[in-house]
Amino acid sequence: MKVRVSAKTEKFRRAGFEFTREPIEIEVDKQTFARLKAEPMLAIETVTDNKAETK
């Protein structure tokens, strides 16, 4: 699944990715999605057909 992720701090690493305040789109599996979604230092949205759904 494709997700858009940004950090709530200048830089933050989780699940092998480095995130900044600038959102990036990445492809992740269900397990990685669950890890990222559970992290309070990240803002994550699922991306479907060029639209984002906040999770």
C-alpha cells in the first residue's frame, strides 16, 4: 500500500526510513504500515488514486 508520511520533528527514523517534516510517499507492507501508524512522532495517510485518507 502507498502511504504519505511526515515527521513531527525535523528528522525521525522508523522502520528503515528517515522522515522529515516534508511528507514523502512510500510503498509499505501491512506490517510496516502498522509500525508507522502506531508511532506518535509520525503523521501518516494512506494514498489511493492520488487522494490521501488520514489515519
